[in-house]
Amino acid sequence: MEVNIHEAKTHLSRLLERFATGEDVRLLPVSLSHVLQVESLPMHHRDPFDRLLIAQSIEEGWPIITDDPWFARYPVDVIW
């Protein structure tokens, strides 16, 4: 099956835009406390974006939905 990358990106962009503008959706900006939390995390996970998600979960007290087993090494509530 051949996938047109440009069409796929455009489709994904439209889906995200519709999702992000929904009434029940609130975007979480990256705050200074999130960045400082990233700096204090042990290096169990090397991916910087995942580390930011972990830091936000810790700071906000929110669970994370993931199947990445490395997240469980941090003090976060992992759902999956």
C-alpha cells in the first residue's frame, strides 16, 4: 500500500485542529515548572518529548495513557 506523505500530514493536521478546538479539550502549555521538573527527572527515558510529558503528568497530577514501559519507572499513574 502506497501512502502519500503530504496527504497524510494534511489529514492529520485537520484532525488535530478539529480535536483541539473541541469544547471538552484544553491544551496544556509548557510552563516553567514543567521544564524544571524535566531537569530533575532521572534519565530512565531518553526521549525529550516523553520526558516533558512525564514532567507535565507529575506537575499536574494527571495520568498518562501510554504503552511505553519506561514511563512506569517514574512517579506517574500510567493507564494502558
